Amino acid sequence: MQDEPVLDLAHLGHLELLTPKPDESLRFFIDVLGMTESGRQGESVYLRAWDDYERHSLKLTASRKPGMGHMAFRARSRQALERRVAALKDSGYDIGWTDGDLGHGPAFLCRDPDGHTIELYYETEWYVAPSELKPALKNQAQRFPARGVSVRRLDHLNCLASDIRANRIFYEDYLGCRLTEQIIQNDGVEAGMWMTLTNKSYDFAFTRDHTGTKGRFHHLTYALDSREDVLRAADIFLEAGVPIESGPHKHAVQQTFFLYVYEPGGNRVEVCNAGARLILAPDWKPIVWTEEERKKGQAWGMKTVESFHTYGTPPVDAVD
């Protein structure tokens, strides 16, 4: 009999993005992406999309090199958090408890096999909009900003890893994530994984780092309501002088309608419309993509640009 799935984690809550150009990066996220500042502490600024229910979904921190500081998942309850902590204790992946951060309570830190830092928490601060940002409809977190791209919510993130299989097993066994799609090469090596904690088709993805370097970051993604919004975003990026890497186009894996750009600090950012794909089946069987299928490119035949396979942060020559 198959083990009952672990459903202790609710969703991807936020991530910390590191930038060597904090002022320029901040202007990008506020003026171009249309996010709202919700706090400051030390070298960090906390930002939110207009329909995020928590105080922030992005922690932007000044650093000498770009990359991801940590990713954070909210547990479904205090008891669920304690169960994940118990599973991680003495596993070799555990780091320990912290007092929390601006906007959320105590958090347990761990690292995946590739070295990415993960924060698990439950207690959180629900966002309360000030009077000038109160929405007309009470079931909306914040007034629509009508500024720049006006991203709606944090959708997912993508990390690079030297060993996809080891990371997949970690996220399945210790965090209870479900695999929805993956890439397996002809030699049997796993080259990509897409995993979920919700009924979304994925909350995060990992793809193989061509350099073999550990712990690097690929991109973060904010969701928009429609494909037309993604097309409009391309015009907004063009007018703002933001470098567009790829898209607008449609992925084959997960069928996400995408557009990739670079923020001033050097990190890759995606805006997307994931469409109506939901994973409702409790016994979902992961979709496996072959090496030949992936060589065909994206859904409508566009070949993936080379930089998408080769660029990550921090750049390899900046890794300590």
C-alpha cells in the first residue's frame, strides 16, 4: 500500500532575493513590476504583490552578488510545522530555529542536498492595507496598483541543482512535496523536476546546473491574470529598458505562458499566466519528458535560448 501523502506544508510563502544594486532593483520591483513596499529592516526591503495575503512575498536584500538568500514555505498549522521539524532533526539537512523575520514568527531553517536554504514557518502577519490602498472589494488584499506590470501574486521559483534526483527525494521525503512533471535524459539522469504543495501544477522547479555548481538560483515568477497581461508586460519592459531574455511564449512543460527578463541586480524574473491547469487528482502520475521531446523546444516550436540553460545567479565566477 502506498504511503499516505504528507500535506504539512501549505504553499510557497516568500523568497529572499540578493542584489548588488539594491536601489536599482527596488525601483524595478516597485515601478516596473508594480509591487508595494511593506517594510524595511537592516539591509532588506519587504515587497508584496497586490493580491498576496501575507505582508510580503519578496525580501530584497543588499549583497555583493546576486542570487537567492532563502526560500520559505508556510506550514498548514503549528503541529504540521513541528512534524516537519521532527522529520528534519538530525537528518544532516537541519540548521535550527530562528526567531523569525519581519512579518512572520519563529522559523526552522534547513538546507536541501544542493545547499539551498529553506525556511519553514507558520505564524504570519496578514496584510492590512492602509486607507489609501484599501480595495473596493473586501475579499481582495489590496487595491489594484495600476502601476507598471501590476503583478498579482507570487507564483513559483526555479533553482538550479547539481543533482536533481537527490533534491527530488529530499523534497518528497522531508517536506512532503508532490512531483507533477520531470525530465529524464536518455542515460537515466534526472534533469528537471516540477513539484507542488497545492492544487497548482507547481510551486517550485529545479533544473540541472550545467556547471555542476551547487546552490544556484534560476528565477522567481509572479503571476498575471491573462496572456494579454503578459503581452502588455513585454511592452512595459521594452519602454522601461528592461532586458527581455525570452518570450512571450508558451512552455511545453506545465504549459505556462511566459516572459523572462533580468532585473538590475542580475537575477532572472518571470511574469506568467499559468492558465487553468490544476492538479486535482490525489493519485496524480508524474508526466515524464524525454531528452528528444525537450530538444523540440517550447510548446509552439520556439527553441529555448542558450542563456536559459547556462545563466544562473550567482554567476559561476562569483561563487565562493
